[in-house]
Amino acid sequence: MPEFLKLLRADLRNLKGIKWLWAYLLSLAGMSFLILYLSNDTGKVILSLLNITLLMVPLVSSFFCITYFYDSKSFMEFLLSQPVSRAQVFWSKLASLWLFMSFLYAGGVLIPLIKEVLNPTLWVLLISGVLLSMVFISLAVLVGTVFDDRVKGVSFLLGLWLYLTVLHDGVILAVVYLFKDYPLEGVVLALALVNPVDLARIAVVINMDVAALMGLSEALFREVLGSLWGLSLAFAFMVLWFALPAFLASLLFKRKAL
């Protein structure tokens, strides 16, 4: 454990020194201030930040982390020649990425909205954004562990990001259109559960009184499960989404040479 904490502190210091990561925090804070300036309606501000979160967080988290992971492989090889285990090296690297990227996201959103700190919907947005960051960090590390070739890894991750953020909703609409004569509630719910981006959107929207803005997935979550159970289920599956890829990546990291 002391070795793990030393590695974790060293990784956090290294991440803290990457200047453009702080631009990520400043960009989020700047957009939050701008949206807040344009609208005094907290609900509209949170919805606008939700849209930014669903596009920006997966993109920045996944592509920075897979690049960072590839660039760190030579240093990890050096660490493995020292009296530390593969598990300590892997989990310290992953935990530092989880902690630092989550801190940057939470800071960028919360600082401009500090006056709304008691608003429960803001906390749902923060938790959803943090979990979404952790999901795509875990996916990036898993892809980086599976693919030794950087080009293949980045290309696969780009396709995964594009599918989860853009194409998946089109798949749901196609299924609903093609099988509209059949009861599809269970199918739509299942399709929503396999997409962490949809889960983040559902968690925020079902917690707000914006029925007109609900898509099919959000409406079904509220109708079938209710707001509380729907929110709990969305968060539970997002935790599974970041924990399972991290576990698989750790198993692969222990068994294959860097």
C-alpha cells in the first residue's frame, strides 16, 4: 500500500504539470460562466451544460487518457523493474487519471455555479459527468492495453466514441421505427443501459420537470421505473460501465508484456 500511494502521488504530480489539462477546466468554467450570463434560469443552464458534458467529457477524457497511457508505457516498463507489482503500477495510473480528470470536470462546472450548490439537479449533473469521465478513462485504458499499436488503439476509440455519442440514438430510433407494431419498452430500456452517454443524459433529465425535452429513453425510464429508481439504475449501470473495463484492463495488463 505505501508503494501504491507513492506511485499515485507521483502520477498526480505529473498530471498536474500538464498545462493544457488546466485549459480543459478553464474551458468548462468559461462556457459555464457564459451560459449563466446569457440565462438566469438554472434549469436551462444545467441542460446546456449537460449537452456540453455529453460531447466534451467523453472526447477529452478518452483521447487524452489513451495518449497518456501509450506515452507512459516506457516509464511503466522501468517501474516494473523495481520492487513494485504490476497491479500497483496499473491501479495507481488509472486511479490518478480518475481523480484528476474528475477534479477538472467538477471544478469547471461547480466554480461558476457555486451559488447553486444546494440545487440537487446540479449534483446529479456533477455525479453524471464525473462517472462519464471515469467510464471513458476506463475504456481508453482498456483499449490501450488491448492494442499495442497506437494508431489502431486511437482509431478504435474514435469509432467507439462516435457510436456512443452520435450513432447509438439512431440505432434506437431505427429499432422503434422498424418494430413499431411490437411492445418495445424492454428493448429500448436495454439499449439505453448499454450506452453510458445515454445513462448520463437520462439521470439528469428525469430529475427535472422537462417532459417536453424527454426522448423515448428518458420517458420510458420515468414511466416504468419512476424518477428515483430510474436515477438509481442509471448510476448503478454507469458504475458498472467504468468498473468492468477497468477490471478487464487490469487482468490484461498483468498477463501481457508492455
